[in-house]
Amino acid sequence: MEKPEVRERNRPLRVVVSKSERAMIEARAESAGMTVSSYLRVLGLNHKPKSIFDQDAVLEMARASGDVGRLGGLLKWLLSEAPAGEIAAKATGLLDEIADVVRVLREKAGRV
């Protein structure tokens, strides 16, 4: 196995940027979980910085959040429009579905 190349601290590159550009670079490096030096090195070597976020989990959370909204809308409709005899059974089913979606959201949030 090859040893990684040693980076000499006395070989920095100087990059002239504006105040706003510096702030943007620093923010993007932080969001990638990297130092500014590492972030610029990765970009300068034409590599893509790895995100610290699990993008699949974020997408699943967005879908689950939409499901919660849909279920809430159904529950609201049920309580206002459905015949009295059907409310209890349907509401219980909807509440179970909402609980399942909330469980999924919590699981996915733990991965992010």
C-alpha cells in the first residue's frame, strides 16, 4: 500500500477572493464537513466534495413529510365530512398510518 503524499505546510497557494466569496467558500466547506484548505484542494484537483448529509435520507424524509400532510388532510376531512359511524374506525387507521410515518421520519432524521 502506498503512503499518502506528505503535504508541506510551507507550500501554500494564495487565492485572492472578495469578502463575500470568502464567506461563501467557508460556508460551503463547512457544509461539506471540510476545512477550507481541504475543500479548495478537492475542487482544484477536479474531485467532487463529499457531502456530510445523507441525501437519500433527506429525500425519504421529504416524501414522508408529504405523507404526513396528506394523512392530516384526510383526518381533517374525516372529522368534518364522514358519517358519524365511520369516523372511529377510519380515524384509528389514519392515526396508525401517521404514527408509522412519524417513526420513519425519526429513523431517517437519525441518519442525517
